[in-house]
Amino acid sequence: MFAVLFIILFCLAFMLRQHYALTLQNRLVKLELRYRYFVLTGKRFEIIETQLNDGQIFSLRFAPDEELIPLIEKTIAENLDSKSIKKAIIKWKPDYERV
């Protein structure tokens, strides 16, 4: 009985660790996009961020700087889904550091 309880607690701890890592990475992706947007436009991204869902924001991170602003505008205007955003990127900027 004690062994079963230990295994369940170990599995829960492992899943919680992974959840925390992914949550942190999601926050970092959003912060990176906010920074890139501010550097490129001089405006705060939080103003338009509410018009985008998480999937759209996570897809936009693959766009290089020269494609980012037009792609954000197109995403908002046409309500593109994450798959369409990724297909619209010409020069892919990969993310090799994702957990």
C-alpha cells in the first residue's frame, strides 16, 4: 500500500514539475514578444495582446523581426489561427530551447 502511494506521489510530482516548466516558458515567450514588439515599434504590446489568443502569440514568436509587425496586423485583421500564422512566415525563426 505504501509503495502504491509513493508511486502516485512521484507521478504527481513529475507532472507538476513539467507543468511549472511549461507555464514558465509560456510566460517567457509572451515577455519576449512584448519586448520585440516594443523594440520594433516603440509601443507597448499589451495594448493589442488582448486581441490575440495564446496559440496566436506562440505562433508569432517564429516570425523574424522584419515579418513580425505586418504578421501581427494581419493576424488581428483576419483572425488567423496558429497554423495559418506559421504558414505565412517566410523566414522561419526556430525555437530550439523549448522544454
